[in-house]
Amino acid sequence: MTHTKISDSAVRRLSIYLRLLHDLSDQGAVLVSSRELAERAGATSAQVRKDLSLFGSFGKRGRGYSVAELAATLEEILGLRRHWRVALVGVGKIGTALLGYQDLSRRGFEVVAAFDTATGKVGGRQFGVRISPLAELKTIVRERGVEIGIIATPPEAAQNVAQRLAEAGVTAILNFAPVKLDVPEEVSLKTMDVAMELEGLSFQLAAGQRDEQTTGNGTGSGAG
Amino acid sequence: MTHTKISDSAVRRLSIYLRLLHDLSDQGAVLVSSRELAERAGATSAQVRKDLSLFGSFGKRGRGYSVAELAATLEEILGLRRHWRVALVGVGKIGTALLGYQDLSRRGFEVVAAFDTATGKVGGRQFGVRISPLAELKTIVRERGVEIGIIATPPEAAQNVAQRLAEAGVTAILNFAPVKLDVPEEVSLKTMDVAMELEGLSFQLAAGQRDEQTTGNGTGSGAG
């Protein structure tokens, strides 16, 4: 079965269900209904059943899902029943925050290499990870079988780094640099861009104010 | 006109077009065709024309868009022709990285208050912003007319902070804590969750490997 066509938002919901199942398991729950899962996830039970049915049929009518089985299946679907080897490029503030984020390795994302260009950083260690010079990226990424690259460089360096990662065989990139990257078709790319998320929020705030003005509920102030 | 129904991905593309227009303007360009904008944005020209037509008609057939006019209109649509007052809650590594991210204020997002609970941090300053105790959140947020809250606290504190922000009148929240927040309907919420983005990538990597195995093109190696 081809799973690559599932929408990003459906995959996000699977991640959310999985976290809820882990919480339920910690609390000693054995079964969970689609309604309970839906309530905790802020979705409808129809949505939950639809999302899960994409991957086969789970649960018994009227009894609910087995928390342990459903969690195991979701981990399998999300590729989390194994460890992924991650390389971090750019050990500035965001990069350092990521290295210190222990939840990543608990979730199966092991940072096995970190790179920077600053002479004060190269050769040192952050949270147990040695920082190597960018010039060694290709060799080290290949040697260590890195599968996922995280780019946390200044924007002007990001495209070049993406290209080096792809050439070294990395097929998934998480990009924190506020710039649009060109990557080969076989590379999966996700970008986390704070300014863009804030612009999404300001769009909604501004749209709300425009709507208020249009419907005459607003005083028209504040938009200056 | 109600703009609130536009999809998140369309709004993201508007942000991307706007950045490209600023780049073009810096390079001295006066006009740009939908094809050129599409190529730079990694979209089709039909997509560009459709996105822009949502907000009225721009450009003259065969001549292209005026770079300056289109940029000004997109800034207006995205709510960027004014400054938004932002409060940051949680001045750890991610919070500090955000305070140091000068691009935010250039784009119109001014951090006017920061909060933490750690006695070592409260009373100090980071990048010119004074760190206040969390207990003063409501008073300060109201006094300074904060519109957007950024939550960069540990996950267990995030829901309580979201509630305080909403009660203080904040109507847009950007959440970095890896937890699902409940917010009142009138509050716009965006979550930036590194683990979830990585899970989206591992889903794609795992799906690719499953597909390879199914179609027999792969050697089945590497999946451990």
C-alpha cells in the first residue's frame, strides 16, 4: 500500500493520537473509544475513525481500541519503531536548543553529527555531540548513515547546506532557515519558519479587523 | 470581504510571494510576471494568479505585476503595514533565540514583554527586553496592549499560560511547547512542534521504504 499520498494534516493528527495513547497508557488505560480519543485530540470521532481506517481496521465495534495495539501500529506507520540518524547543521541558538531537547532522542531521533563553520565552535561538544567543520559534512554524513538533516544556519548558507546534505544521501530535511530551499524531488522537506507562522497569525488578526469594519461592529481604530 | 476562510497554505504562499517581491525590489526590479514569481516560489503561474485573484485583480495582462504595488497589497492583506505587540512567555533556549531574532521586529512583530518564573531570570534583560515575573502577565499584557503571545515554556506549563494570555485579551498565540492547547474559539493558535515535524518526515521515509519493498525495487536494506 502506498502511504505517501496521505495529507500532512492527517499525519499530524496521527502524531497527536499517538501522544494521547502514550498518556493514556501511562495512566493505566487499556481501551479507548474513538469518541474519547477525538475529545482529547480536539477532533470528531468520525475524523478519528476515518484517519485510522486509512491504515486498516482497528478496534472492535462498541469496545473501542486497544491502547497498546493502536499505539504500536501508529508507531509503525509513523516510522517510530526504529531510530533515525540525524545531522544538525548550524549550532547557533536554535541548533543548541535542538541538541538540548531530550525529547527528540526519546522519540527516536538521534543527533549523531553536528556541523558549524565558526572556529570557536568546531571541535567542541554540545550536549555530548561533537561539532565538526562543515567541510567534513559529506564524509561524516555518509559514514554515519545519516537519514535526516536539520538546517539551522543563517538563511544565506541554507541552500548550499541543503545541496550538500542531498549529495551525501540525506533524503529528509527539516529547515529552520527563513528561506525557500530547492531540493531534489526524492528529498522530503519541511520548513519551520517563525516569521511565516507569525504572518499567518497577523493575517487572521487583520482579517478579523477588516471583517469587523465591514460588518460595522468595529470602530475602525487600531489599524493605523 | 471575509478573508478568514482562506487556507493556511494559501496564506503561506502569500508570505513567500511577499519575500520574493522584497528581494526583487532590492534588486531594482519594477515589474514581475506571474511566471517569474511562480518559478521563484516553486509554484505554477496558474497557482500564483489564483492566489492573488482571491484578493482582487492585480497586474495587467502581458505586462505583469508592479513589484511595489503587489508588495504593498500583500503587506496589507497579511496585516504587515502596522506593528503587532508580542509577549514572550518562557525565556529558555528557544525563547532567547526568538528575542535575538532581529528579523521579527523588521517584519513588524515587536516583543514588548517577556515572562519567566525562574528567579535568576526575572528582573534581567535579554536583547533589551525586560523579563517580568509570570504573576504580572495579565497586568502587563493589558497595559501594553499585547495582541500576540508566544509560548516557549515547558509543556506542563503551556496550557495555564495560554489561558492567562487569553484572559488578558490576547487573540493570537504561537505555541512552541510540544502539547495540544485548548484555547477559546476567538483565539487563533499555531503550534510549532519540532518532534511532530520530524515525525512527518519519518512517516515519509518509512512510507518510501514500505513502497520500495512492495514494488520490489528496493533491496530492503537500511531499514534495520
